[in-house]
Amino acid sequence: MEDEMLSQFNVFTLKLPGYASKYGLSSAQTTGARNDYLWLNYSIICTRQFQQEARNRAMWKNHLKNGPELVTASTVPGVGSEFSAPAVPVVLDGVLPRWRSLAAYLKNHMNYDEADGIDLDIEATGAPVQSMKPTATLTVENGHAVRLSIFKDGHQAVIVWCQRAGDAQPVRLGVFTRSVVLDERPNVSPTAPEWREYTLQYQDDDAPVGELSDVLRVVTTGSMAA
């Protein structure tokens, strides 16, 4: 989904300057939109690289810990080539909401032509589609804490529920405006592993919106680093 969104955003920002005069856009607006794309693309590339490096190191650790014994332990995986940050000013948070607002401005403009929207790749959707079903990645930290990195996609908040061993039903942990939520509760049995299942739903204007997320399952070890 992110790849499709980036491709659409790339086309939009590359072609936008050609419509600046027709729609009364300033150079700062068209340049700002392109800078938004460059920084968003950079953030996604970096995040994917770090996730792959984390998987490589986890595999190395598991082989080192569990074997097989006949295989010589490899060295610690090196950090991959770092991508250079865009050589443009850093942008503010909220790239997608700004893109949606700009697309909506164009479509509501008195000079709007459907052919322009098709060329800018905004006509099929009207504006970049906002996700209504949350997604997140889970990371276990210090043996018992779970970090949820949530894709908010412009929503105001996310409701988080969690069910674990001993819970008859999911327990609501709260409503969070942050995209990163840390569940620092110790395991029910402090030194024993336990499963946890998280469910999410977006919230806007103090009301739940959209679908419940898929159940996100993780197992904590219970051990804590010294």
C-alpha cells in the first residue's frame, strides 16, 4: 500500500508545477509538496532498511544461541549503507493530510478539469484514500514491554485493547494520540513467557471510526535485562 501511495504522490508532485498558474499555486506550495514527498519517501526507505537489519541480527542471534553446533558462528551483521537525507528543508509532520488538503483544493477550484486530475493521478480517488483499518508493528523490549508502532494515517487517536493469558476478554488499555504506544506491564508470571493479542481501532472527534484491526499477536519472554 505504501509503494502505491508513494508512486501516486511522486507523480502528483512532479507534475504539480505545470498547473501552478491555472490553480493559483505559489512556488512555495509546489516546492513544499515535492519536499513532503522526498522526506516521506526517505522515511519509508530508512524504516524498511532498519527493519531488515533487525531481522538479520535476530537470525544471527538465534543461530548463535541455538545452533546447529557444526556451523561456525558468523560475525555480527553490519549496518547497511545509510541513505542520504533529502537535500531540502525538513518538513513538518502531517504529510498525508497536507496532500489530501491540496488535492481537495484543486478539485474544488473553479478551473478544475477532470483531465487535470487524471494527469495528476488524483481523479480516481478524489484524494489519497485514508486508511480506516489500523495496522501496526510490535516489538518486545526488555523481555516484557511491547512497543506498538501504529500507522495512524492522519487519524486523531487510536484505541488499543489487549488480551493475554488469564483475561476472559480484551482489556482496553486506553486511547492514544501518539503513533508509538508502549505497554510496559510486567508478565502475569514475571519470569515466564506469555502471549498477548492486541486489537486497534481509530478514533476521531471522540468517536470510534472504521474497522477493528486484525489481531496482532506477540510473545514476551518475561526475562528482564540487567
